[in-house]
Amino acid sequence: MTSKTKEFFIAKKIIMKKLSQRERRAAELEADLLRTLDSSHIVQYKNMFKEENGTLLVIIMEYC
């Protein structure tokens, strides 16, 4: 939750090191797709980043 706006967010964490190359690409494409979508019927993308030397992909989305 941000203190100024009282908005809540959720972090989807994907452990990349356990995925095949194809599954890793699909996870990154999911984040890219969410970033481009703009609909009140789809969870809103906020940010994406990698942690732990790229072994963990984190997608930040609105909480609903």
C-alpha cells in the first residue's frame, strides 16, 4: 500500500531458474502484454523487475 494514495498492489513472483527457456520467454511476454493492455476488466500492470541476478521475475499489479 502506498501511504499517499492508499492504493494496494500485488507482486507476482516467478522463479525463472526453474523454467525452461520457452517458459522464461512466456513469463516476460506476460509482463509485456499486461503493460500494453488498458481495460477496466483486466488487472492493471504497474511495474516489472528482476531480482537475485535475474532468477526471479516480479510483476507488480493492482490488487483487486
